[in-house]
Amino acid sequence: MARCSRSLLVVVSITLLSAAAQAENWPQWRGERLDGISGEKGLPTKWSKTENVLWRLPLPGQAGATPAIWGERIFLTSVAGKDLVLLCVGTDGKEQWRQVVATGNQTVRGDEGNYASPSPSTDGKHVWTFMGTGDLACYTVDGKEVWKLNVEDRYGQIKLQFGMASTPVLDRATAGEGGRLYLQLIHGDYKVDTQEAKVVCLDAATGSEVWAVDRKSDGRHECEHSYASPILYRDGEREFLLTHGNDYIVAHDLADGHELWRCGDLNPKGSYNETLRFVASPVAVPGMIVVPSAKHKGVLCLKPNGSGNITDKPEFSHWRWKKDTTDVPSPLILGDTVYICDEDGFFAAADAKTGQVIFREPTTRDRHRASPLYADGHIYLTARKGIVTVVKAGREFEVVATNDMQEPITASPVVSGGRIYLRSFDALYAIGSK
């Protein structure tokens, strides 16, 4: 009996250690590599408001920000009356603390968004949060304020038609105790055609400025506004920051922010659309950067070795679509396949090397605001009314499940610790096997 108990204890211990080894953090929007990909296994594909729901935590207000997760802590932003708050929730579904980051929320485009739209980021010791008011703050994971500033005080008034929604990138690979934060502030008073865009790098530990550069463009009117988030590119040979908006994608040197290259024609001059603002962010893997535009225009797939203006230099491009871009959800790259979910729920797969379309099929015919998530052989597509379509990853289109949460969702789903977390306008859900 004693030997049996010891053997059982060993088996349980090994199982728990194995599960812990597979568990991943989700430290910022789109995950560790900013690509929407999780390496975890054994995740559910079917659930409802009650089935496979481990817990549901009601939230104080709506938001479209994606949660950030490290260990047993979940961080998310929310509206709470007139306040804009940062919440810390345990993986047991209980709120641990909240901090009021700013006041003066505004709802934009009816039910489309608000000033709690940017997502938080964490390194397991600190958490950083940005609000549409321009307030940027750093807290310890226990909720103690480290520093707070307002970017409008430093870099001028934010002038965006539908509010600041861009999420800063936390770069933990950069030297320094807390790494760096990169922000793209692409906006302007389009009524008088002024350019006011900046790209900013801050010391994450202190909030002090490392560098700030003007981001120039010949874009005009509403095109001056970008709701996309910057991303980082690294392949072991080169590294840079990518900012996306005002008709161009631009690569910036990480040391001082100077421009390395830019590519335009995302809003072709011959058929210029003055309302073509960018919302979807690019996605990058070594050797490849997939760049969406908006409003059914094109998609670019670029090489990372550009220099100067590469708009009309095909040697720096893998391929180009002239139409069928995503408008809000960001693209997904899995091996030799690029996936794009457009705002109407059409889901497309293309060859990553050539851009040749493999399939383009309808899923849930509803607005899609969340970006696709890949985990354990499946791609999760979240519609605005709360339906999550699970599609089998691969070159044959196959819907595995359709899960109706019956609550509005604009936040992207995330994975950590063997669970899928969904943030609706009403609540935070932990989806997993009981």
C-alpha cells in the first residue's frame, strides 16, 4: 500500500510538473512574440456560457482590450463608470486589486469602443497600461504605482477621430531593468491637414524618454489617423520596430528611432481614399512581414532587408494582394500559410511564399474586431456578437465548432495555463476542462 501511494504521488507530481512546463504566459497583446500563437495543448474547442466554463467574473464596464497574463495573475483594463481602471484578477476568478488610471472615459462609434481599448503588458514583476486619455502608468504586480505620465503633456494633444486604441509594445529583450516601451502616436487634425505623428521609446522602469522621432507622411485627411499597434521584428540578424499608419509601414532603428525603410501604396495614389485609416496591425516572422491595409484594399508581404523607400522596389516584396485585406483583425502566419479574417467574417488562407489564395470561406457573418488566435491545431475567430468559430488549421477549410457566448466581444482571446480566456463586454471567462 505504501509503495502504491508513493508511486501514485510520483505520477501525480510528474503530471503536474509536465503541465507547469507546458503552461505559457501571455504577457501582452498577441502574446509573447506578438503573433497570436500559443504552444499550449489540450485546449477545448467546444463550450457555451456554461459548458467548459471554469468561472465567470462580472466586470465593471466594457472594453476591447486583451488581457495580459503572467503566472496566476491576469491584468485587464476596463471602464468603471467615469473611471478607467486596471484590474488584477487571479486565475481562480477573484479580483485581487484595481487601480484608477484615469477619469473621463468617452464611448466611440456607439458601441464600438472606448478609452479603455489599449491592452496592458507585463513582465511578471510590473504591469504597464495605457488609456485613450493619454495616461500611461506602471504598477507592480501587487498594485503599487511605480510611475505615471500623460503623453499629451510631453508630445501634444492626441487628435484621433475615434480615440487612441494603439497598444504600446513592451520589449523585454532590450537592456535595462524593465526593458523599453514603444508607442506609435499617429494622428493629426485632419480638418486643417496638419501632421502630428510621433514614434516614442520610453524606459519601461522609469517612464523617461529614450528617444522620440517625427513620423512624416504625405497622407491626408482621415488617413492621418491610425488605430494599429506597433510590433517588433527580430530574426537573429536584424531587429527593428514597425509602425503602421498614415499610408505607410515604417521600420525604425531600435537604438535611436531613425527610419530604416518605408513602404507605401497601401492606399494607392491613383485611387486615393481619404478615409482609409489603419486598424489592423502587421504580423512578422523571420524573413516575412505581412501588412494589411483597410476597407477591402490590399495586403503586402515584405522582406525585412529593405532600405529607403521600397514602395516601388519588388525585390523587397514577397507578394502583394490588390484587394481582400482584413480591416480590423490582424493577420496570422503559421508555417507556410498566412491566414486573414476580414471584418465580415470571411476567412482566407494563402501560401506564405507566393500569396496564392488557397481558400476564402465565410464563417460567422458578423463584424469581427478580435484578432485570430492559434493554439493546438485550431484557429479561434471571435465575432462581435460573441460567437467564437473554431477552424482547423491547415489548407483545407474545416469548421470544428461554433460557440455562442451571447455577449458582445471585441477583445482577442488569449491562452495561458491550459485555459482560453475570453473578455466580453460583461465578464471575463476562463474556458477549460473541469
